Amino acid sequence: MTDATIVKVGMADLNVATGGAVLRTTGLGSCVGLTLHDPLRQAAGMVHIMLPSSDIALEGAINPAKYADTAVPELLERVLRLGADRRRLVAKLAGGAQMFTFAGASDSLRIGPRNAESVKRELQRLNIPLIAEDTGGHHGRTIELDSASGVLTIRSVQYGVKEI
Amino acid sequence: MELFERDLEFKMDVLREVGNIGAGHAATALSRLLDKPIDMAVPTVSFVPFELIADRVGGSEEVVVAVFLRVDGDAPGNMFFLMSRDQARRLLEGLAGIEPAESDAYSELELSALCEIGNILAGSYLSSLADLTRLSLTPSVPSVAVDMAGAILSHGLLQFGTMGDDALLIDTTFLQGRQEAKGHFFFIPDPESFEKLFVSLGVPLE
């Protein structure tokens, strides 16, 4: 991942890449990063999801990348438009941590696990296999997906680098 | 936000004053704890896109030490006391006489000391704010994390997340003497809290 083009994905944002470019999102806490990849077409997409469901949205025009239930279909649409074959698509998931823990934990503290659960439900509904994940825990993650190989590299302060 | 469509500048000034008073008391508390002068910059109040909030403390991947408290009561919100690892180390040395190990890992005792410092500072921030507004504001039990700034701060943006893609942040910087290292006090009231803050401070909403 030294000289590859880096395509940045911000918070509540999504992007796609092909032919060896690397998709990258930083500082996932309770947010989850979902990637879709077609190995043959070398087409990939990544979304940085913040909240589990758009039911709680109070904004007028919602940002589909922000909510799990709208982000997954939107990302699928974008990688298909890039020429990916739906039957070859595989998903990987990272993030969904609980950054702070204390007694009397309110619902907002469980937002990480709920984000991950919600994404998995959507993947199941859309029939996209989830082949690897690194979710939960209490630490932040930065992730990079190589659009050629489909390898997802995960970096964290406590656990260093790992690939899934 | 609709509430800010009129008299934006004036309302921002009021919030700046909120930050000034709250952080002023917190800085005094910190200065007493350390028995050293603590300077404070004029608070900045602004709508910051989620993506850019971590830039205030060095970027999304910058490792920071953060004490987080949820504010409950009449005007709920999220509060963070953020500092660099160097600054946390200095704070531990100066305050608790703890000689931190060279490694990046913090011991149970160090984390608990940092948590308590955050607790005292947030407590003085909130109690001065409560006196000013006559609102009830109570901090939750504090929680400390050493991790990427982006991962930590996103936790404080969830309430704004349902409203749009930016949050109203009251940011005050602490400086210790001439040292470069500094601490930040972030107060992110929930979107619903602004009306209560304004009403209690006599800001006309119509």
C-alpha cells in the first residue's frame, strides 16, 4: 500500500475504487466500516456508517451513508454501477466498538454493537456474504481496503496492524 | 439548525460566554490542583462538520487521552477533556507525583488519576454553568480512553448525527505556561439543549 492511490472515505461518507486503488477511512469508534468487493472485476466500495437506523433521522434530506439501513443498499448500487457482478460480491466489516464504558450504560453506549448488527441484517437481506469481520471491543480502528486483492488492513493503537 | 437562523452572531457570542465561564472555572481548578498558572484561550464556538472535529486535536488518527462525561439534566450534552499523551504524562507527574513508565500503556492508577482530574474539571465547568443558568446539569461517572481522536470524538456526535452532518462545538484550549502541549475542553450540548440554554440566559428566541 505504498504507492497506491488512496481514496478517502470520511465520516458518514462512502466511496468506490477499482484497479488497485486503496479505500481508506480513519478513526472508526462506534461507527462501522463496511466494504464490498468483486475480486474478478477488482471493484470495491467502502462506507463509514454512524448510526443503525434512519428511523431516528430528524434531518430533511438524509445522508444515506450515515445510517446502516440506507448505506448498505446505496453502497451496493454504487459498486454495481462500477461494473461489479452482484453474484461475486463479498463483504467485510470492521469497527462497532464501545469506546467508553461505565456503570449505568445508556443505549447510546451500545451504539457500536447495534451498528454492526444492523449492517449484518441488511447484508443478509440483500444476500451478500460477510466473509470477514473485526468488530466490537473498546478500541478505535483505521481501515484500508485494497481494491485489487480485497485485503482489508486494520490498524489500532493497542493491537497494531492486522489483515482480514 | 432553525434556532440559529436569526441573530446567529449574538447567539454564538452567548455560547462563547458559556464556554468562557465554564472553562474559566475549570482552568482555575486545574491551576489549583497543579499549583501552576494555567492560561486559557478565548473559546471558539462553531458548527463543525463531523469530519473536521478531530482536526482540532491533531487529526482523526492522532492518539489522545480523553476523559468523557455525559451531562444529564435540563440541558444534556457531551463533554470531553482531551490532551496529548505528553500532556497527560506531565499532568500525572505534576499532580499525582506519578512517574509514568516509558511505554505507551497506562496503568490502572494512572488512568484513574486522569479520570479524576477530568471529573474535577468537568464538575467545575458544569457547576459554574448551572449557577449561571439556574439549570440542573449533572455529570455522569467519567470514563477515560487513550485512542484515536476520531474514534473517541465520534461518540460525542451521535445526538447531532440524526440532525445533519455537523455539530455545534464549544472548544476551549488550556495552555500551561509557555509549553506547547495543551489541553482541550469540548462541550457539545445536545441539539435540543440550546433552546433551554438560551431561554435561561434571557436570549430572545423570537
